[in-house]
Amino acid sequence: MKCLKFRNPLALIALAAASFTACKKNEFVQPEAAAAVDSASAEALRIKPNGTGTGTAGTYYISPSGNDANTGTASSPWKTLYKATTAVTTKGSIIHVNAGTYNETQRSSLAPGVSIEGDGTSSYITSTAITTEFAEVLALYSATEGTDGSQHISNLKFDGQMKTYQGIKVIGRKNVAIYNCYITNYINRGVIFSGRTDNTNQAPAVYATGNSFYNNTVINCAEYDRSRDYGAGCLNIGGQQGIQIYGNTITQNSRAEGYNGWPIKGYLNGFIRGGRIYNNTLTKKPLANGNGAYNWDFCIELFDEQGLEIDHNTIKDGGIDLNHQFKGTYAYSVWVHDNNITLTTPSSFGESGITLEFHTEDAIVENNTITNYRNGIIFTPRPNDVVKNIKVQKNLMSNVNGGYFIAMSNGDAGLVFDNIKIYNNTMIGNASNRPVYAVDFPYSGSGTFSNFEFKNNNCGNAAYFLRHGGNSPLKTLTVTNNNFYNYSAITSFVGAAPTSYTYSANQTVTPSYGANYILVSGSPLVNAGVNIGLPFLGTSPDIGYAELN
């Protein structure tokens, strides 16, 4: 039995890059639906058809048996959500949707401070008559960025029946919560949170804060628009600071090949500051051909992140794709950890578990399980991009099918890779379709490549484990206390030779495993690592992703 020896609370991150051609990364700006943004005056003075507002905060009701000429009380409910959102404008009010089916014929616009609650999936809102492209059934629009919503939408079922393009759209508002809802069958997007109000691909002047999306089910609400070559999301987020997304089940796998969008997608080029995406189950339709061709394999695709945490998600048949990662004022740009990322059936197409594209700094990728993908973790910078201060550690990548465990670079010029730490990962290739190059330091292109550390990793089933094919040398490459087995050669430095190269204390044994590639007692890899600041049991760290208890 090993006893606790050391723990570093800062144990973090990781890195690795890319083997496929990059997808388009500019957000398609959709034409606005009619009456896209309410004016400030319209927000301040929403009136009934007879010219009077509700005046007093309270709970108002709609019922399938109601009448829009009624007063909206429990005993005299209205019939439509449109009527209720037009009439109820006083902050602190609640619109209660009684059980039953509501086929809305007009887009409803909800005032700040007013909430909508239902009785669960029995409160069923559909909208087969709202068919204008990009129109939504429920709009929370504010002309001024950062308008305080202080409102929620909960316990409802929204169904577009593949007639309505979008479900719920929150624009320019903060402190909006959507929870316990069932959202299904919208053509283009299920839910949008956008801090920006003018539909342009830029950061907002005022970020939306305090928004949350939790305990919802979203099914079949994202399209890949083949005419515009662009994928939308079931949940779309942009211009958000501190958004919380958790406990959701989001599935996009029911449309024909090449027509499915993503479960979670950046909106208007993203701009996410802080925030957390956790404890969600996300499912995407797996690739049936190579990347591109209307079929990117992302469950999460976001842009321009600072201080974003993605953790403890179950991700099926898709990957995590992040673009433009900057630290800003946060401790990290992105912290991706403790996710279970699984491809149901191993494939030789271009699926990758985790992809970091363009500039990436101060990123942590740790404690993830990645199974059956062609590539594990990849970095794909573009010309003159910087990838620095990266930690990829304590990840389990198993049955990697013919691609890369970790790869870096798209072969461009002017790249900077610096301070890359790859620690304590277990990386196992498919025995019958081994990766050719398991860990690919900048494999092509040119630039400044310096300070790479590869320590305490357990690597099996690959033709070559460490490759560098770039035109510029690796400056300071340290490869120590790793294990390599079932290989043709450990290194393949076919480009410029590394300088200041240390290779020591590595093993070449085929280890025995228990469940989940955990070492067994007596393994020569137990206590065979070097202390690099991660917690360990016993006299020294074990080699691989998990310590033997």
C-alpha cells in the first residue's frame, strides 16, 4: 500500500496538436428576423392592445382553454404566450403556463424582469406557423448590452416540429436562467445567449454576466447549413462572462449525414470570459467520411476563450474544439479536465478528442479519458501563432486508431512553441492500426520551438513515439522516465535535429494492467517516475496517468 507523499494544488494542463485540415472559423452572421431587437423605449413601455400595462407584479396564467380577452388570472387565464408576454411587463412578474398544448402563431417577446414557468413537459409550446428563416418562438431582446434580466424560463417543453428555425434567443441581457426545459426539433438553433446586440462578429462592449443554462434536455436543434457551409449549435453562446452550463443532455445525431450541427457552439465568434461547462452529456453524430464535407465532429466548438473551465462532461461521438485561447486576467485560458470523451466505434476518419486551434497560451488539459479516436489531443496553430505554457497531463488515451496521441502544428511558418509540458499520460494505440507517429512535436513548418518536456508517460503501440519534422530545431527537449513498448523506433527526427536534448531513465517494458490501464502491483513502472509537482503515492510517481493505490 502506497502512502501519500506529495500534492501540488496547482497540478494542471496540457497540450498537443493536429493532423487534419482546419475548418472555417469565421462565424456566419445570420440575417435578423423581423423585429430583431426591441428599442429601449419599447422595452420600457410594452402595452396591452387596450393601452394599459399590467402595472402590478404578480403571477399571470395562460391555459389552452383560456381566452386572450380575459384578465390573465388563475380563474380567467389568457390563451396564448404571445398575449401574456405582450401584457405582462412589470419586473418580478411570472407567467405561468398551465399544462396543455399551445401552438403559438406569433413570436413572443419577454420583458426584462418577467419570468415564465410551466408544469414540466406537459406545458407544451409549439409554433408551426412561425416559419420565417431565423425567427424564434421566444425572444429576450434588449437594445442595451448588459441589461439586467433577473428572470428565468423553466419547466416547459418547446417543440419547433422542424417548422420553426430557433427556440429561445437571449440578446444583450444578464442574469437570465433557463432550466428544467425540454427543447426539441428546431431547424437552426435551440437556444442562443448573446451579449452583443447588433449581430456582428466582435466582442461586446459590455459582457453579459450571470447567465445560466442547466438541467435541460435539447434534442435535434442544430443544423449544418450546407448552402452556407456553416454549422450551428443546439446551445449557442457568445459575449458571455461567467456563464454556467451544467446538468444538460444535448443530442444532435438524428439528421441525415452532413446536416447535423453541434451540441454547443460559439455565437458571433464567441468571446467567452470565465464560465464553466460541466456535468453535461453531449452526443454528436460520428463522422462517416473525412473531416470537412459538412461533417465536423465537434460536440463543443468555441472561440476566443479566457478563463473557461470544461469539466466532468460525458462526450459521445464528438470532440472538444477550442479556438484562440488567451489567458487575459485569469489563471488559465482554458482548463479542460475530467471529461470522458468516447467514440462508440473506432474509426480511421479525422476525429480528435480535444483540439486547440490558433493561438493557445496557458492551457491545462488533464485527467481526461479519450477512447477510440483517431487522434487524442492536437494543436493546430496558423501562421505566426503562438502556443506556450501548456500542460497536458494525467490523461488516458486508449485505442487511438492510426493517428496521433498528441500532435502539434499545421506546418505553417512563423510559429512559436514554448514551454510545453507533457506529463504522466497513458497513451495506447490500436494494436492492429498503430499510430505512425504517436507524439508529434512540430512535425513541419518553421519558427521557434523551445522547452519541451516529456516525462512519466506510458506509451504503447505506435510505429514511432517521438517525431520532429519541422525545419527549425527543437531547443531544449527533455525525455525522461517514460515507458515505450510495441514500437518500430522511439524517435524520428527527420527535420532539424534537436539541440540541448536529454534522453534518460526511460523504459521499454510491456506492462501488465488492471482495469482502465491501471498498473498492477509489482510493475516496474510503479515508483519509476520523476517528481514533476503532481501528487503521487509512495517514494516516487508512477509512470502513466494513474497512481497504483
